[in-house]
Amino acid sequence: MTSAASRETTGMDQGIDSEQELTVDELAARVGLTVRNVRAYAARGLLPPPRIVGRTGYYGREHVARLLLVREMLAEGFSLNMIERTLAMAPPVASSTTLALHRALLSPWLPPEPEETTREELAARAGVPQDDEVVDKLVELGVLERLGGERLRVIDPALLTAGIQVVALGIPPADVIEAQARVNQLVAEIAQTYLGLYVKNGWQAFVEAGAPRDQIEQMRATVSRLQPAAAQALLASFRTQMAAAVQAALESELSQLTDD
């Protein structure tokens, strides 16, 4: 079942001739936005560049489809930052249907909204001295992004918070980062395992049917249900394996102790 916005997107998209081009004023009127908003979205990279003739930009079908999708996502409660991140991960050339599908399947897995901080604030939060090497490793790991000067963007605030909690236990930041890099490798394998189940038992049939737009909501709902189920299974397995590892370690260490 598609939303009203999705049906509107499809209808308006099909109503535009593939050769027709619009000025920014005409584009804004076509999608029901102000010119100021269209320019703001373009400045954020939410629109592909227009075709420039002299000093005038001309927009086509793909621009209309993209703006309608942005408008739909805003109506669903997505922030501009989240929309920007979702579209940045989309294929460079995509139809409105492809973009809608990409957004529907990817959104449930995106981390929380990024945060901005500084090197000083980050060090203070972790309770450790400032260390450029640690920042470099976090950037390499994909946890941080440099914004210029002392400013940093935290890509995944939840992951950073978890790491800081481990550092608070007395474990050096470099060791935590090294461990997380290894965990990322293992989790990537786990993700591929669960993804394989989804592809085999849902995605292939959807593709073979021609990726019908009226099934996008069903595919999105399946992915949304897969996320908590996979997370619960992973956590349960982790607890079991941790219990076994702790027991084995304790037995090994305790066997070395002797009574006074």
C-alpha cells in the first residue's frame, strides 16, 4: 500500500515530458515549494545540478521527482540531515521509484542524527587528554568526520557513547578503538548473513516482479521488522558466547591461584 504522497509523486513525475525543462520558478511551482526552499535544498546537495545556459539553470524530470521525494520525507518526519544522508547513499542516477525504494529500505538502519563537537569537548567527555592520534583513528574508523579547525562531526553518537563508557572503565582509548575495528569486521559478516536471508526470501521475488511500486511499503515493513529481530538474535547469541568466554577465562585464572 502506498502513501498519498507516493501516489502523488508517481503521478506528477509521469506528467512531465522527458524533454521538458523548467526554470527554478517553474520547478518550485510544479512541486508546491517556494523558490527559496528549492535553492536551499540545492545548496545542501539534495538536488542534482541543473543544466546551465548562460546564467539560467534548467531543471528536468529527475529534479521534480527528487523534490517530491524530499517533500514526502519531510512530511514523514525526517530531518533535512537524515534526508541528506539517505540521498547521499543513493545511486547517482536513480528514478523516483528507485529513490523511494532506497529510502524505504535504508532508513531503518541509519544511526541517530550526527552531532558536532570539538577535540577539547571530546577529550573532556571521555576524561582523557587531547590526543590527535586518537582522533585520527576515530576518523579512520568512521566514527568522526573533520569539519575544519577544531570542529568534528560525530557520525554515530550511540557508538561513540558506548566507547566512552568503556574508556571510563580504565581501558585506554587506543585499545578500545582497536577492539571496535575488529568488532566492525565481525559485525559486517553478521550483517551479510542476515541480508542473505532477506535477499533469498523476499528481495529476489520483488525484483523478478519488476520492483512494483505498490509493494515498496511491504518491503519497507519487512525490513523494519527484520531490524529488531536480527538485533535481538545477535544480542542473545552475544550474551551466550560472553558467558562461556568469561567462565572459561575464570576457570583458567582461578586454577593458577593457590590457597594461602
